[in-house]
Amino acid sequence: MTGSTRIDALVAEIGSTTTVVSAFSGVRGNDGRPRLLGQGTSLTTVQEGDVTLGVTAARRNLESHVGPLEPLT
């Protein structure tokens, strides 16, 4: 994917009011120095019965700050 940001880990925290997605690079590197690339937030969608909606919205919010992310493999 051209123009996308390489990430090693995408961590989602799903709470009762907000969902936070944090992107990290450097997790796989030999230097052992993970770096937080950014965070995105969204209102939680627990009450809607599908938390992936909030995770997707938080990822979109993250990408609005750091640019497109490569798909996780």
C-alpha cells in the first residue's frame, strides 16, 4: 500500500464510554524500542452490541492524524 504508515501493533481499548486505538511501530525491530505512532478515539458501541463499530471509528480517527495505516498481517 503506497503512502501508508507501517505499524507493528494496533491495540484497542474498549471501555464503557470510549474506545481508544493505539498504533505502535518498532515492536518487531531488533532495537526493542516500540514507538507510539498515535491514538484515535471514538464513543463506545458496546450498547449497540457490536464493539467493532467503535474500533473502526477510532481507527479512522487515528488515520486522520497519522495518515493511512497498512493492513495488519
